[in-house]
Amino acid sequence: IPVGEGLLGRMVDPLGRPLDDKGEIHTSESRPAEFKAPGVVQRQPVNTPVQTGLKAIDGMIPIGRGQRELIIGDRQTGKTSVAIDTIINNRDKDLVCIYVAIGQRMSTVVQVMELLDEHGAMENTIIVAAPADEAAPIKYMAPYAGCAMGEHLLYDGKDALCVYDDLTKHAFAYRQMSLLLRRPPGREAYPGDVFYLHSRLLERAVRLSDELGGGSLTALPIIETQANDVSAYIPTNVISITDGQIFLESDLFYKGNRPAINVGISVSRVGGDAQRKAMKKVAGKLRLDLSQYRDLEAFAQFGSELDPETQRALARGERLVEMLNQKERRPLSVAEQVASIYAGTGGYLDRIKTERVPDFLEDLLSRLRSEKSDLMKRIDETGELSDEDEKELGEAIAEMIDDFGPDFDAEGQALEEGESDRIKSEGERGQPTRTAEEAAKEKGAEGEREKAEETVSEAEREAEEVTA
């Protein structure tokens, strides 16, 4: 397969022939499509992040360079969008992206190419296209060809990202070939070695040891499910091969959640070590809060009378879901993600109505970029959030709530018109709402004080009686 930097910015077929009418491809280097994956000694642990620019993924399901993270879901749930946003977010970074389109309409592949070109990401990307009208052997070859192009960069000490869109159609092509070759069919008419088909491809994704140059090849395979059935043959095969999966659920997609990630099923098994420290610090509770919210949301449908603690958890969950929503092609920097997630997990968003959260976050990020540029730059460059920076960020968010106008007081009670000014004068505005535990502690302390006062007054009365 032809490889090398001459392929950057081009669309080619799996044999390296140009499909974009931009003339011949000038490269003299080539690699075999099939290549043995590196052994254990040649690898090193994943420790550098691949920033997707998506709050939900970078916060809860972090991806590292050299990892294999599956993107799985029904058709039309935003699987390709997640991959394209990741490519766009890495356009200015030292990460070359290879997008492999298998069995798609050519018009769809051209749209992807134009989209990447429009956002300035095509110069750093290679597209390998095996459209639906191609013969099965060409579609079968496509992911191996894309992987070979990535391996050229890998063994050159560079970092590459391969998106395989999608491996379901790749398995279809292999099944078609096997049946034509009269090989005995197995489960769902797939041949017996369909697991090996994908395992030998995805095992080539690796973070090489420093002795071999320290390069990396990250794989983002995509699998399409039928009716959210992740227990089908091909999905379970690929889930068992990869280092985690991002499950996009159609029900969440129809509710308006973008990206429609099911937090309960999605996981990243090795990317946690590669996550930025600042992100780890602010997003630690995020997954737990969202999981609790999903459980309580289902429970709340059966009864109308809920205790205050449950109501608080539901209210915070609604705001966290709204905070994690993100428009397509709008990737955020690390600092912007940290600020947004901190506003949610820190309880600041509890004072804003759910429907106003997107506007508040947009205004907040705009102000932080203009007035706190040093703080944002520091978080972006170091990837850490010191105690001083956390305090400064908290004060900036509290100040922004002052100017934006809160809808609830520190106790979580709705404010009436004109009451905002009173709270501002008392210096309560902008502070995060208190949790039920904090409120209970304060109530307990108040009770202790009352008991102490009663004891003192009783002792005084006894002393007066004795004196008399």
C-alpha cells in the first residue's frame, strides 16, 4: 500500500489510487497491508490524551494515544459526528488522522471531506474510501490499508489516529467473500474466523516503547447496532477486543442529548491514566452524579412526592445533562471544558434554570476567554488546576452568576422578582447551593446551639434560687 506524507489532504481508495481529481500522488514509500502487531515488550502504557473536544468524552470516557475505543450505536445517533469532531479538534496538533469509510455512499464521503476542508482539518487527514458500489474485496481491504498508512507514521515516531467507519459493513463484505468461497458459515452466517478479522486489525493500535521511537496509533472503530442490541455477534466481538466503548443511545438522541452517550454502559478501560489532572479533579463526581440521576429519574416517574434530597439530585442531574450537551463541530479546549464541568459539579449551575444553562455557559466561557485569559492559558498548557486557580475560577463563575441573574437562592428556593437585589446586598449571590448534607449539618449545629443556650439559662435560674 502506498504510504507517506504525500497522501495528506487526499482521498484515495484502499490501493492508494486517488479519488479526488487532484492529480497523481507523489510518494515512493509503501508498506504491506497486513503486518504483525507489536508484542508486549515493544509497547508501553497509554499515558498521553487524545483530546476529542467533547466535554462528555474527555470528562468521563477519556481516550489515550495508543488506545482502541469503540464508538457503538444505532444508525443516525451521531457516531460519525463524534469521530469527525475529534479529527477537527486535532487539526493543529501533532496527530495525523486517517478516516476509513467502508461501504458508505460516495456522496456521504464527499460531504465528510468538504466538512473537514471547511474546518481546516483536511491538510492533516487522509481519507481512504471504499464506497458501497465497490466489490467486496476492496471493502475488505480498506481498514487494513488505512492502518498501514497509520503504521508508517507510528514506526517513524509520530502519532496517528485511525477511524474505521464502520466495521459492521466490513464484516458484511468478509461474510460475502467467505460464502462465495464456499467456506462453512457459522453464527449469523459469518465465517468462523470473523473474530480474527477484527482482532488482527485492532491489535495493531499501540503506544510503542521509547526505544522504538515512542510513536502511537490510536483506533476509533465504529459499529452499528440494530435496536440498541449490543449483545449481537459482531458488537460483542469488537467490545471484547477494544479498550472501552462509547455507547450512543437512540432514546437519548431523540430527547435532544448531543452527544447521546449512555454513561452507564460507556467506559474507557485505559484512558484514565492519560486524562489531564485538571479534568480528573473536576470531573471525578460527574459519572456518579449522572448515574444516580438516571436511576432517580426512572424512580421519580412512579411517585409525585419526593424528599428534598432526591429533588436536589434530580435538579442537579438535569443541569449536568444540559451542561454536557454540545453543538456539532464546536470542540472546546481543555480549559473551557474544565470551567464548564466545574460550574456543574461545583453546584454553581443549581442556581440557574435548566433552560438557561446553555446561554449561561456561553457567556461564562466568553468572559473567561477575555478577562481570565492567563488562567485559561495556564490550564491549557499545564493541564493542572491548582488550589489558587480553582479558587480564582470559582470566584469568576460566582461573579458571572451575579451578572447573569440567579433563579434560585443558596437554599435552592426560587427567587421572586426584586429579591435578587436583596440577596446581592446580603452577599449571598453567586455561591453554589448547599447540598442536603451541608444543610443538615447546619441544622444540627443550630440545634446544638439552642440546647446549649437552654442549659445555660437553666443553670442561671438554679443559681438564682440557691442565692435566694
